[in-house]
Amino acid sequence: MDFDFYLPTHIISGAECVRGGGAVFSSLGRKCLIVTGKSSAKACGALDDCTAVLDEQGVVYGGVDGIGQNPLGCSCESAGELAREVGGE
């Protein structure tokens, strides 16, 4: 089986990296889907940081939470449906 795989990665780290990364996020597009696990992103404040920056940048977003390790096909299908809804706005 022949295939090509290209996966560029841009890692931003450090204190307040999400709040300081608004320009980077908005440069990637005007719509996004936030995918999180069951509760930790909300509990630690990371989700609120992300949504605040996206709001400031005028990026439309939807969210899927409760995604576990090795998600089931039905979880992926639900996320795909929401992504299509967000993308269609």
C-alpha cells in the first residue's frame, strides 16, 4: 500500500498561551469545532479561555464534549454532524 502523509504541527506553549494566541487562531479560519473530554477542560478553565478568545476574534464555534479515548463511531458521527452545522452557518 502506497500513501503520503503530511501533518504540519504548530505548538504554542507557556503561560496565557491561549489568550495570547487569538491572532493565530483566527488566521486558521472563521469557524471551528471544539472537541473536549467529559469535564476537565471546563473544570480547569481551559474551555472558557478558548471560547473567550474565539469570541474576541469573531470566530464561530460549536462544541462536542464527553469524547473519551478511542471514541466510538457514533461519537465521531455526532461530532461530524455538528461540524457540518457550524460550517454551514
